[in-house]
Amino acid sequence: MLTRAGSEGLAAGVVAARLAIAPSALSFHLARLRHAGLITSRRAGQRIIYRVRYARMEAVLAFMTEHCCADSANACSPVCKRAERVDSAPASNAG
């Protein structure tokens, strides 16, 4: 939901209402995401607006894709196998 919201982010109350969860439960999860550096928060009047730190999220996804099934290639998902093929494909000289 925060990813889709873009750089404007969403107020915590909006997120809680859309997910139909108690604000205290949401606060717990948002705090963990913030501590991990995946989201930021800012105060706007009485509301707290949360938004994704896209560069950090991309770094996590890149790390996970790069190290996908490094210790167990047989258990690798099709997504990781596709990523391996793309990464190992020879560079094209078209241009």
C-alpha cells in the first residue's frame, strides 16, 4: 500500500482503515519497517505520514535476488532461476 502511494506516502490512520487493523497493531509493524530503514515518517499536523524509502527497498530486493538459493540451488524458485539466466546472459553489442 505504501509502495503504491508513491512519494506522498499515506497517513497511518488511512493505512489502518484500509487494512482494517487496530492502530496499535499497525504502529508495531510500521515501527519495525522504520527501524529497518524501509520507510520514513513525518508529522503533518496531527497525522503521521509514512512513505517507502525506494532506494533501500531496491537494495534489499537486489540482495535477495543476487543471493537467491545460493546454498540450495535445487530449491530455487522459477523467479530466481530466471534472474540467474538474465544475469549470466552475454551482453549484446546492439546499439
